[in-house]
Amino acid sequence: KNEVEQSPQNLTAQEGEFITINCSYSVGISALHWLQQHPGGGIVSLFMLSSGKKKHGRLIATINIQEKHSSLHITASHPRDSAVYICAVRGTGNQFYFGTGTSLTVIP
Amino acid sequence: KAGVTQTPRYLIKTRGQQVTLSCSPISGHRSVSWYQQTPGQGLQFLFEYFSETQRNKGNFPGRFSGRQFSNSRSEMNVSTLELGDSALYLCASSLGVAGYNEQFFGPGTRLTVL
């Protein structure tokens, strides 16, 4: 059983659509991270959350600690948002656990 | 500020050999973490170093080891390479302890074991 589950695995959207990627986890956590990985491998950290909600430009991340669930929203999606989005948690035992990623393709 | 650098970027080795990968963190960052990424297993945590001390280790065999130097640069070593060690190895640095601070990732070292 994976400690971190993401859905959907694959997502195709039209440019301008509102996108939601979900992450559920089964361990106690100290923090949750959303990462973006473009083709070629480079990873960028988008958000680090331990409670509530954060917003950077068109990206919004929320976390519900009681429900052990986080969502990443992209408003007004753009083809440059096409990437793999990975949810990662730092467990209270200091281990890192990763979701398998959501592959997003935004079509112009 | 220069980003996280990893050397070499690409490496081809044969089974049984050993390999050393290097990571230079962003200046001022004291934490370096290493991760392995494969198509089958995705991203997996290898180890985390902070101020030259290993804070955490993932579920990998003892063939995987690492260290951090006083200038925060880090190396990881894999001995007796196996085909399954073929992967993208990523390091990430942060100001403070990884997981509680934003991590900045390097471009990775792609290791192929033949």
C-alpha cells in the first residue's frame, strides 16, 4: 500500500480550464509538498504546506489535516503548465513519501 | 545565486562497479537530500544530511551510502552496482531541515548500469 495516493494519474485539459489534482496520505505528517517535474527531469518545488491554503499566481494548494487530503488547483490552465505534478509528504518519523505523480497535458 | 549543481549529469557503468555522484547545494544551504527516481518506483528518498550529519535514511540497502562535507557539498556512493540501480539520482538543498523548508532540486545524474 502506498502511503501517498494521487488522482488522477493522467489529465488532459483544454487551455483555460480549471484543474484539480488530489493527494491523499495515510501517515502522520509534518509537511506536505507539491512538486512540478517537466520533461527532461527538472523538479521545482511549488508549495510546502502544513495547514490551510497557499496561492502563487494561478496555483492554489490546500490541505485538510483531519481528512489527510490535499488538492492542487490550477486556474486558467496554459500549455506551459503541462508537466508531472508530484505530491510528497514528510512523515512525523522524518521519512519522505511520494505519490506516483499526475501527468497533466494542456492543449491549446 | 547559482542553483544546485550535480556532477556528472550522465554516467554509464557496468554491473559490479561502484559510482560516486556529487551535489553542490545553493550557497548558504546546510541541508542536502538525495532521491532516486525510476519509471517503476517513482521518486524514493535515499538520505538526508544536515551540517555533515546524516539525519535520515530511506529503505535502501547498505550499498548506498553518502556523506556531507563541511562546505555542505555532498556525495553519494553506490557500490556493487546492479541493473536495478539504473535511475535518475536527484539531490535537493534547503536552508534548514528538509521537509520543513523549501527544497531546491538539482538537474539530476542519470545513471545507466549495463
